[in-house]
Amino acid sequence: MTVLPADGLPLAAEFADASPGQWQTLVEGVLRKSGKDVTGEAALEALSTTLEDGLTTRPLYTSRDSAPPAGLPGFAPFTRGGGPAGNAAGGWDVRQRHLIADPARLNDALLADLENGVTSLWLGVGGPGGVPVAGLERALDGVLLDLAPLVLDAGDDAGAAAAELVRLHGERGVAPEAVRGGLGIDPLGRSARTGATPDLTTAVDWAARCAARYPGLRALSVDALPYHEAGGGAAQELGLSLATGVAYLRALTAAGVSVEAACAQLEFRYAATADQFLTIAKLRAARRLWARVAQACGAPGAGAQRQHAVTSSVMMTRRDPWVNMLRTTLACLGAGVGGADAVTVLPFDEALGLSDAFARRIARNTSTILMEESHLARVVDPAGGSWYVERLTEELAVSAWAFFQEIERAGGQQAATASGLVAERLAATWEKRSRGLARREEPVTGVSEFPHLDERPLEREPVPGTRAPAGGLPKVRRDEAFEALRSRSDAHLAATGARPKVFLAALGPAATHTARVSFAANLFQAGGIETVHRPVTVDAVTVADAFAASGARLACLCSSDAVYEQEAAEVAAALVAAGADRVLVAGRPGTVDGVDGHVFAGCDAVTVLSFELDRLGVA
């Protein structure tokens, strides 16, 4: 509530508005205190963050950064939402993912979800991990098909699964016009995953049949997850989804389906990540871009993109999986605020195998809390009007459109994928991101930052057929490089009864060494190397006995540069005399001479840790 004085003016009226110049002056002062003597644009660059696809976010946005008008919710270009009310009427569709082959077990999981807040079901059908087509009837026993829309992911069994689904609807008395959900047919996305040559015949036939007889059933999915899971950036994900959607429009209109009816047969699937603002901007940009495609096709009124957001599997970790609950909460928040029509929250143990009932409950309750307790769905386009979000939406849309045009010039999505262009572009993006992950510039909590070596691993039943086929795009995870290091340490522990160790030789009082001790402990433990820091402080006289008691062969000096200058050389010599194979220093190269190496913020942690594990004889 704004408190007004007697004259009716707000209390803030007596304060002059701060100018960008004043803000920049204050920033320059703070940077000087941290050792960065920069001014002007360099100060802004020092606080800027580089995102995927070459995008950069600045530390401050003002009205000068406003983007083109976003329109009104429910009207072209649909940036602010596909409908005038957004999700305010009933919240987004809570869509739970199921990949369970046994029909009876699947049925139990489906009924539990529907009784506890899930509003639609996403089923893996056929293949090595999904329920057999013949088992669908048993799996859906007791499921009220007129109230619980189903979305299929049937791969090569798409035609048979679609036929079985509509048969079950008819057998249970659901009128054709009342059928809801999606058949999930996506031959181009399937081709990207498997490398198989796509056949659009089944997709076109079912889209035409649904358009004529089942208006509430969408036959086709435009799944951008294969590109995200191969390491692609947000703009690449959007550009490839546009190219796929355009390819389907061409195929459907060539078969006699109108543009409006063809657009109504598509549902777009995007990844939602823990970068909530990038997720928000991606979904808003996707609607804007698809509205442009629909307009160019002569059907501007059909450009309201139907969106299904899925929390990213790339961000899910196998170590400290409990942190995944926080990641998926942020991703779900971004998807909801961004205006997704349906949201799937992957269970926190998704990376470990078949999720248990507890993990599925937490996943579905994530959406419930955000909608019912945080009231996130009660506001239409809550991020709209933010200069940062609007500018990021604009920049992302421009970058995605440029990539879409590149794909179209290469002959379209199918040709670009077959030629290797798509894989090449995605691999380049992932390689660049991998360098940041290796340097811990993009930290992964519980893995590359604040790892817990003594955590008790969760055991889950493996999901069949989850490995990416050899001919398709790869599937990557942010934790993969550090996971490989930790696995080496685990194997060493199993074989010898102990993990590889490093002795942290902390010099001087705690105030001078605590920061670098914490840094070094985080770094080495991220590679599965146990840190020994006993006693708290050592010197040239006491370090030999402390090192011998540690059982380590590797040592790392930790303190301030000033203390290094006085004590480091003597302590390092004492460590070597006590049997240390290698002596490292927590600090940049040149901090201490006569040692074997340095570890510092921004170093290639994966390379350093791999090298040290090799030297310690860890296979």
C-alpha cells in the first residue's frame, strides 16, 4: 500500500530519479574495490552474462531497452499468450510423463496421478521402454478418457497406437468431438533421435483424419527436445521447431488440409530449464515466431501456438539428485510464467532410471504448489512489461529466426538433419558450453560445486532403451564430465577401500586461508578426491607430520598471496621431503614458484582433476 502525505503526493516524490550515469558510477566504485579498475562500457561488460547462441544479458535495463509492442494476450503475435485469459481460468495442464512397460504397473501409476492433481497423461507406447500397444486397454482401465486427455509417444508404433486409442474412446462411449489429447506423431523428431529416414505418411493420414472427425485431438507433435538434449541453445531449439512445423504444414496442405486445420493439428514441445528468464523468453518468442509463420501462410488467426513445456533432462544430475527438485521448480515456474499450455515436471530421479512413486508425487505437486499456493497462474503474462524480459524475447526471436532461415536455405529440417548441418551446429554450441562447465563458470550444484562425497547413492530400476541410438543426435547432460571423474573415484573406493586423497596445507590464521581452503575442497571433491584438512593450520615445522598422517600423496597449499610470499617455498619443500608426489597451490600461476601446478577460479577443472587422478593411479 502506498502511504500518501497530507498534500497527496507519494513520499518518494521528494527524491530525484537516479540516472543511469549515477548507477554506473556506483558500479565502477564497487568494481574498483574488487580489483577491477574499469569505467564506462567496460564496467557494464564486467557485469554482463553471456547466454547461449551469443546472447548477452546486461546488468541494467531501462525504458531505452524496450522491445517492439508485444500486443495483447490472445491476439497476434501471441507473444503474451495464446488466449486472452492465458492460464488464469484453470492453470496450466499438469501433464505427467510415464515410461512403464508393464500395463498393470502403469495403470497403478496413472490412477495415482489422476487422483492427486495430474490433468493429462503422457505415455510412452511401444519400443523397449513403453507399454505395448496391446497393453493400452489394461493400462487405461479405470481412466475416464473424457476427463483425462492422453498424449502418446509411440515412435515407430504411432499408427497402431493411434488406432488403439481412438478405438478405446469409441468403445467407452466418448463422442468423437469430445476426444482430447494428442497422438504425438513426429516423424522428423523421431528421425533426429534415431537417424532413421522419416516417413510422413502416417502423420499426414492421421492429421487429416483428426481434422475431419476428432477436432480436439492433435495428431502431430513438433518436439524440440531432441535438439535441446543434443546440446543446442534456445535459439537453435526454436529455429528447428519452426522448420519442423513448416515441413508439416507443407505436407498437410499438399494433402488437401487447410492451413488453419493444419495449424490446429500441431502441438509444440520445448524444454524448460532452471534459467527461468531464458525459459520465459523462449516460450514467448516461440509464439511470436509461429504467429509470423502462420501470417506468411495466409492464416494469421491460426497462429496461436499450443505449447507443451518439459523440464530439461540436460540439467538433471545423477549425484545429489535431491537438488533436481529445486531445478525443476525453477523450470516449472519459468514454463508457467512463460505461458505454456501444458507442463511436464520430470521426477528428480529421472537420470537414475525408473522413477518411484515418491518422485512422481513431488513432480506433480511442484505444479500444484506454484498454481494453488503461489497463485502463479492467476496473472496473464506476469513477465510482460519487464524491459529485461521483453528485450530478451526480442533478441532470442531474432536469433532463432536467423537460424530458421539457415535451415530453410539448406533445404528444410529433413535435409539439414540428413546433411549433418544440424548435428554440426548443435555440437559446436555444446562444445562451447562444455568448456564453461569444465571451468565451473556454469556451476552445477552438488556436482561441480559443493559435492558430497559421502552421499548414499539412490538405486533405481533401469529404463530400457533410454540410450540414444547410434545414428541419431547424441544426448548430453551437464554433469557428464564430472560424473566420469566421480565414477573413477567410486571404482577406486570399491577396489581399495579408500578414495584418492589430497592434503590441504593451510598456512596462516583462518582468516587468511579459509576462502582458498573452501575453493580447493570444492574443486578436488568435484573429481572424487577426498580432502584432508587436519590440522587447521600448518607451517614448515608441523606440515611433515600432518601430511604423513593424512595418507595422501598429493598436497595443495592454501592461503593468501602475502602468506605464500613468506612461507610457501619452505612448506612446499617440507612436503616434498615428507614424500609428497606433487605439490599444488590454490592461486593463479606465478603466485608461488617451484611447485608442480596451480588451481584457481576459471581453470579447466576437468582437465586438472583427470590429470591428478591419473597421477594417483586411479583408473
